[in-house]
Amino acid sequence: MVRGKVQMKRIENATSRQVTFSKRRHGLLKKACELSVLCDAEVALIIFSQKGELYEFSSSNIKKTIQKYHEHAKANESCNTETEPHNQLKHDTITIQNKIDQIEVSQRKLLGQSLGSCSVDELMKLDSKVEHSLTIVRERKTQLFKDQLAKLKEKERLLLEENARLCQRNISLCEKTYTFTRRQSIQNSEVGTELFIGPRLPQNSQE
């Protein structure tokens, strides 16, 4: 008699479910015992029924086996925790490298290199990008020229103002020098006149 395949779903009939639980539990405990004996493995098995009844098997002390399991699980958790930052760093590095590669390819295309694999649409988009970049460059160059011209004009204005101040200063200095020289000349002339003022002696008297 061929045994039918059991569907993996909850058995609705309570009696059938209890019978199946007893049979499968007995078989599972038997397999656990065989595994521990044949393979010299440390095996611990814990089963709770639907009503909360405990069934267990252990090839050694079950408490020690559970403690050993907790220690091993904790060690694995710590190892996974240390591995996660490394994996994240590796993922970020790969992502950044991919972006760098894309940028380098884009730059080569903008320089007119590696265009053999480009389609018509890609070339049109590339042409639009180049034209846009040229427009930005021209606008920036024009603005720099305007700024330099404005600075030169401002420098010219300052130089003209400084030159005007120097000219005015020289004119004032010349006027003061001329006034002083004129005054000195007048004073010298008056002194000379005073020295020669006086009565003349007749020529007969002198003889």
C-alpha cells in the first residue's frame, strides 16, 4: 500500500493532531538519540506540546548544552556586529568607485573621447551639455572682464584725483614761494634806499 504525501498544514481534527504529535515526537526523540550515539554529537532537544507539556532529550547535561548554545550565539552576534561596519564600508567604497568611473566616462565624452559607443540621442544630450557649459563659461568670462574693467576705471579715477590734489598743492606752493620772494625783494630794495639817503656835499667843498 502506497502511503500518501502529507500536506504541510495544521491538522484540524484534534484527535488526529494529538496522534500525529505523539508519533512524530517519539520519532524525533529517537532520531536525536541515534544522532548523538552514531556521530558522537552533543544533542539537546526540547519540545513543548500545544498544552504546554515539556518533552526533552539531551546526550549530556541539558543545562550545560543550553549554556554552551547561548555563549556560541553571543559570540556569533558579536562577530556579526563587528562585520556589519566593514560590510557597510565595503559597500560605500564600491558605490563611490562606481560614481567615480561614471564621472570619468562622462568627462572623456565631454572632451570628445570614447564617443564610438554613443547613440544619436546620447550625442544630442552631450551636445546640449557642452553648449550649456560653454554658455556658463562665456558668462563667467564676461563678468570677470566687467569686474576688471570696473576696477581699472576706479583706479584711474583715484589716480586722477590724486594728480589733481598734487597739482593744486604745487600751485599753492608756487604762489607762496612767489609771494615770499616778492616780499623779500621789496624789503631788500627799501633797505638799499635808506642807505643812500642824505645830503650831498658840494664839489667845491670837497676840493
